[in-house]
Amino acid sequence: MSITSSSIDQIADRFITVNGIRFRCRIEGSEAGPWLVFSNSLMTDLSLWDAQVAAFSDRFRILRYDQRGHGGTSVPSADCTFDQLVDDTIALFDEIGIDHAALVGISMGGVTALRFAARYPERVNSLAICDCQASSPVAGAARWQERIDMAEASGMAALAKATVARWFTQNSQANQMPAIAKIEAMVAATPLPGFVRCARALQSYDFQEDLGRITCSTLMLAGESDANIPETMRLMAQRVAPAEFHEIAQAGHLPNVERSEEFNRLLTVLLDQPDPDDGGERRCDDAVASDNGG
């Protein structure tokens, strides 16, 4: 395993090789602050979290990284599973020296974060998962196959247009919200094989049992216009003892981008809880002694 600085971005980019994959990472923010880790969705890269880094870097040490096959991270040689995505995250924790952190993920990154918290509860201070499901829907495999077929036939640029139309509200699209063009470019730039490898993980998974294993403070967020995801996550939150669910108005699949101020406000409530190292809020494993997905 190795860590090298990026010559492209002298300020923040690093390349860390774990599990045979070269990951692009950014480590930013307060060197004295507690760790805050972000995991991106399918067809995006670490810049998905720009608004959150701007809001929280003054008091948190932040790690964000491109999931395998995305952004500046190398493409795996075979289709991947969510357990492999979790293996990547824990390997990055260990290589960087992160003992425990607040963990935030959206969509594919939300499922990754949920599974991570179930497998490594002692490494998670608090958990925020957004616009995801604890298991793939019945029709999920077929829908993802349609998108794979479209990308293979017409390229990622064609898929990008259909994706942003699905991810953002009609109002934001009508007003030509600048972030939409950024996300469309991000999707189009995703390597085709990287998209396919990770889309396979989304076609079939089931982490429903993980919901009952999450015992740290948990926040579940969903954009109100993200199809049936808000109701799905509302039901998920009922199965996680310390979880709260919030629906973000006027937002679709990426509320952290489309309604970043509201997203950050809700995330602040979770992150402002006392640090477990100071005798405050317990980590995921601490409640087991006294007592996810997407």
C-alpha cells in the first residue's frame, strides 16, 4: 500500500493504493478536528461534496475519495460488490490512520456507509445516509441493465442527460440551476467500465438485517422528489433505534447539491453531538455493551 501526493492538485489530492486499486483522495480541513468521511454516489466523484467541505472544513478533518472506477480512482478488473466497496473504505481508514469518524454517504455511497457501520461499528461515531435503500428493489436489476445497455450503446454522455433529468427537480431544471451542468459533466466523465462494475453491485443486494445492527446516532435524509425513496427511508429509520429521518423539500436525488444549505443544516445537528472521546455520544459499538443498504 502506498500514498503519493498529486502533482495536479498540490493542495489536497492524494493517491492511495489499497486492495489493488489506486484511489484519488482529498484530505482537508482542521488538522485538530475529528474525522468526517464522505462517500460518493454512482457516476460522481469527490467534488460532489464541495458544498459540505466548504461548510465543515473549519472544524473537521475531512476525507473524501472517489469510489473505485470513478473520478481519478482506477477501474477494477471485475464487477464489484458492496462488501468490496466497504473493504476499500476500511483500508483507506487504516492507511490514513483514521481510528473512527462520522461517516456520510449518498446513494451508492449511502449503501456503502450503511454496510460499513454494520461491519465496523467501532469505527463510526455517527452515520448519515442519504437517498438510498437497504436492499435492491424487485425491478432494480432490470432498470440498471437498461442503463448499462444505454451507456454501452451510446456512451456516458447520453446516459448523463437522462441521469440529471431524473436526479434534479423540474423546477431546478427549468431554472437551469448551475449545479446541474456540473453533475452532468461529472456523470459523462465517469469511465464506462467503472460505471458498469459498480452498477452491478446495485443490481442485487440486501442489507435489511444490517438496519437492526446500527446503534450509533444516525441521520437519514432524502429529497422529497426522489421517487419512492423518502417513504423507503422513513421505514428504514424506524428499524434503526437512534435514527432520525428528514425529507428535504424541493430536492431530488442529490439534496446535498440541490439544497445544500438545508442538507448542511440537518447534518450539523448530527455532527454537533458530543465527541465520544470526550465522554459524549457513543459510537456504534458502545451501545451494544449497554444494550444498514439503500
